[in-house]
Amino acid sequence: MKNMKDQFYYFDIYPKVFLENQEVSITIQSKSTKFIFSTEKEYKVILREYDEGNIRNYPERNNYREILVKAKSESEIVFTTTFRGEQRHSVMLNDGEKDMVELYLYSLHEDMKGRYPYRGDLHVHTCRSDGRQDPATVCANYRGHGYDFMVISDHGRYYPSLEAQEFYKGVNIDLNIVEGEEVHMPYTDVHIVNFGGQYSVNGLIEGVKEQYKEKGAEVKYRSKNGECPEIITMDEYTKQIDDLVKELKAPDYINQRSYATCVWAFNHIRKADGLGIFPHPYWVTGNCYQLPPEYTEYMMETKPFDAFEVLGGERYFEHNGFQTAKYYEDRAKGRNYPIVGSTDSHNSLSSAPGSLICSTIVFCNKNERKSLINGIKDFYSVAIDTIDINYRVVGDFRFVRYASFLMENYYPIHDSLCEAEGEMMRMYISGDKERAKKLLNDIHGEIPDMIKKYFAN
């Protein structure tokens, strides 16, 4: 299992996450015949709180508790207690002679009740635009990488996301494939991601975008549910943008038509019940940043978007490093906006540079489109940088701490199950459909069951 701590091959502990100051029953489970518990002897469970400091230096903090307990069976020890504060906890199991294993738990504040971690990607490309693999394969590969949800967001095209959903229709998978697109509008070079919008923004202007050139004007290619606004002509679009320029009154140093176009697109994404994402202003293209700093600054000041892609798909420091610095500088100024991390991947193979560069963890009620969007909009998300094995987390400090715990103590176990499902999805693509369906049915629900096991919040 990826990045698995050695002790997790021999022991499990659950639930791993729960609310603070509430009584919870914890099970320590032996997973190896090397460690068999005796039901005749007492074991010592030693609890320490990470935030209370080392007992040698801070003895007055009373950061040490012992619980004596008998094994429930040869493979289970169960104890009940409460845990203080929103923090990590150390659980040391001692057999009366020596320490056997140290495991870890996490307690959360009350506002996290019913919020579970779902990791995914909100910006991915396929061969329907400038990516390498087809939509179905990209979905299978990212499930294999450990993603709970993802979007196909091809340039100027909404239909590839619907294609991916249709391909897996009737197959039991736990990956949530969300509809979407990367929006490219006349009068601006700013890229915009439509995550979960129920209709295509690219498809609103008559015959302009690839959406029309490749699929025509049929609503089934421009809408998730068969409903979308009437198509407008380029002249009508231009008038709407110019009217918006007058209304917005952006400063002269900003390209006013470009900014009005961004506002127009973000407004439509919200009308479509989606999440409008502002990505990669520090992407170096044509030997310069995609946007002038004053343009980016004005976007951050006025916040026409729903979320900022603070981490994206480039590996040089100026890209994600500058965007992260900008985010924290804005926080210091009192500006706050939701953030996400996305690969902007054009090649979903794990060997491809940048394919796993970053992701988003959303803390929300369900792995469903609307719940994910609301979780992000309500500031319950962090961006995860996995450019190498030494991950880092961007976001509110409390969620950075929690996500760090999850990256070490939950996701390695989670990802091993996702890897198996991804392989079966690839089997389904390759034509062995009946066998793949059976195998997918057999493991369907494993991740939801794992969430019930490990999360008692």
C-alpha cells in the first residue's frame, strides 16, 4: 500500500476520527498472527495529546493517560474514553512488559460533524481536447490513483464529461465523475473551469467554440439534464459583454472587456449550479505570466470566481509557489476565498510528469456534486501538493493539520482499494465487460464502508 507506515501492516485502529469531548469506543485490531492478544491479561493503553507538549518539558500539562483493559479477543482490544480538543492523539499499546505499537487518532470540533474527507481533481483534460487518453481511461487511471471524485474539463468542450459519465452508466463504481469544462470565451485569454455546471458555458454562443464544431447545437451535448439557456449570436454576446463593461466600471489599467467576460462566464457557471474556478494566473506561457499582476490583483480584490486554483499542473516554483504566496498574502490582508488544487493534467499515467502534482480534499457530507461544491464554497477544503513524496498542504491551518493526519493515517489504506477499482475499470474499457462488472459489483461500496469504519464524526 502506498506510503503505508509499517505498523499498519500489523495493526489497525478505528474509528480514527471523531468529535472532541464525546465518549467514543476505540478498537485496536491485530492484523497478523505475529501479534495475538491474550484474553487473560491486562494491556496498557497510553494516550498522549499532540498539542500538550512533551511530558518531560511540560509535566504540568498532564499530557499522559493510562487505561488498563483486557483483550476482547485474540485480535481485538476495545477501550472507551473521551478526547480533548481538535488535534492528533498518540495511542501506545503496551503488553505490560514492552510497547507493542504506536497508532494515531484525531478529534475534531463540532462544526465537522457529518463532514468526511473526499479527495479529487477539479481540472483534467483528455484526448477530446489536448490530453493523451480518452475520457473513460482518464477516469479509470485517476480512480487507480486514489481519487474519490473528478471532472473532465476539456478546453472549450462540455460533452467529454458527459461521455465519461455515459460510458460507466450502469456499472457500479464509487468514483464520482462530475460534469464540466474549461471555459474559453471571446474577448479574454483568462481560462475558467466550470466544475459541476448543469450546462455548457462554451455552448452558449452560436457556433463559436469546439463544442459546436464537433457536436453541433444539440442540447444533449450541452446540458446534463436537457435544460440550458437559449443560444445567442456573437453580436448578442458582444452587446452583453459591452453592457457589463459599463456596469462593472473596472479601472482603466484592466482590460475591461476581458474582465467583463470573466464575470459573465462566472455568473453563468453559478446559474448552471456549478463552481467557477479561477486557475493558474502565474502559468508561464509565451515567455511571460498568463496574466499581468495588476489583473490578478483585481480579480482577487473583486472575487468574481467561486474558488481559486491555488495549486495547479506545473512543476516550476513560480507557478504554485507564487500562487500559494499570493493566497497567504491575501489572507493577511483580510481577503479570503475558497481554494482548490488540481492537476490540470493532460496525461493521466502515474509516470507522466505532473499527473499527480496536486489534488483537493473537500470536507463535506457526501461524495456528490452539490455537496462537494457547497463544501468548497463554505471554506471546507484544502489543496494538497504531491509534486514529490514530501507532500504539503495549503489552506486554513486547522485543516492543514487534519489533512496531514489523513495523508499519513487514512489515505494509504484508502488508496489501495481505489487502485483495485481503477484496474477493474480499465478491464471494463478493454472489453472484458462482464467479468469487470462482476468484480466491480463485488467491491462496490468498499470506500463508503471504510468511511463508516474510520470516521465517527
